[in-house]
Amino acid sequence: MLVRPGSTLPLNQLPLYQHPSPLFPGYPSTRSRYREGDFPVAEKAHAHTIKLPVWHREQDLKLAKQYVSAARKVSEHHKELL
């Protein structure tokens, strides 16, 4: 399975929003970039969200089932984890 670290960042932190000119050559280079902290609600939501991979190949099925099993186990025993 291909894992892309940082692929689930808040939009303002994705490379497209940091450096749009490679994709949009006419985009003004003088425009200020979005900085960390510019969108505190989105950044807080991102920090507190469980992110799961998206499986799309038959060979990923075993791993997807392991994720489901682990999530079920945590759900069934969450009181013991507190």
C-alpha cells in the first residue's frame, strides 16, 4: 500500500496552497502564503481526527480487515483503555 505522509493536511498547508505557481504559472508570486495558524479551526480538527488509509486494490483487503478488527477491538474495550 502506498502511504503519502502529509497527504491529509488542512488545505492551507498542502503544497498547492503554499506554492501554486508550478501548477498555475500566471499566479502572482507576490501573494502571501498561508501559514500555520491561519486557519486554527481546520488545524485543530485535523489534529484531532483519526485518519485512515483508502484501500483500492485487492491485495489491500487483508490489511483493511485488520484495521476493521482493530477498530472493533478498541470500540468493544474502550472503557478498559481509560
